[in-house]
Amino acid sequence: MGVAEALGAGAARLLFYPTLLYTAARARLPGSRRPWFHRIDGSVLLGALPLRGRSRRLVAEENVRAVVTLNEEYETRFLCCSPQEWEAMGVEQLRLSTVDLTGVPTLENLHKGVEFILKHRAYGNSVYVHCKAGRSRSATMVAAYLIHLHHWSPQEAIEAIAKIRPHIIIRHKQVQVLEAFHRNMTTGTAA
């Protein structure tokens, strides 16, 4: 890990709880356009951390049977269900650790995540794709899913998500990995 990556990872750890508190406060404001999650299509929900208190509702009310977690382990350790707790509710979890604030899902992880989502889509299940706030890391994964599913460009996928969840933030490095993912899709190559 280079110096810049180490500094970014350190800053992400330092800012985790303050930014999570900000996310929770914004979701609770009257008239907020930042609900905890949004349904993107019949199979995928994009959202913030599935806190323990919300998890059973996601399973019961949204038919969530799979979760894609783009958080590092420390982000979910105390607040979210463990893999064993998810399994006890009949939910399969895929963790694709990505550093908060500065991290970008790898091309390989985008392919793994999309395959996982498509597998559960074929079963008629809903998949909850999340990071801390449901704005950047997880939005990048959902964009890759839409690129694969609809043969869209990265920009078309980002715009489609933004119409539903307007507060997403897809940074330049994330657009770059989505462009590489799109090239893989159009040339038939994998990561």
C-alpha cells in the first residue's frame, strides 16, 4: 500500500462514525430526499449500512435474500449483522472490501459482484447493495450491474441511478473502473 492509499485508509477510519452520523441525520430530516435505501429495479436495492434493526425488515418487506457489502470489516463489525446472522435469516452475503472515501471497487470485484447479483436475480430474490452511505462504492457496483444488464454506457448507468437516488457521488476513478468494466462487457473479456 502506498503512502496516499495509507493516508486515505486512515482518514476513512477516523471519519467513519462522524460521516455515518451525518448520513443518519440526513435520512431523518423532515422532507429528506435521502432515505436509507432506494429500489433501483425489481432485483436491486441501493442503500446505506443495513443496520441490525433494519435487516429483518429488509428480508420481510423487500424480499432481500442477498447482500453485497462494499465495506471494510471494521465498518460493519458492531452495527450490522454478521455473516452468521445473515445466514440465519436466509441471506447470502458477499463482502468485497473497499476503502471508504478514497477507495474504488476493483474491476475483479465488480465482476464478482455483478455475477452474484445476477445469480440472485435469476432466483427472483432482491439484493441489497451497500456501503456506508449508499452513495459511492455501492453506487459504482450498481452501475456495473446496470451496464451488464442493459448494455448501457457508464454514463447512462450513473444517470439512471441518479434519477432514483440523486445524492450518489461517482468520482473520476470510479468512472474509470466503470469504463474498463464496460470495455470488458463489449469485448467479451473478464477481469
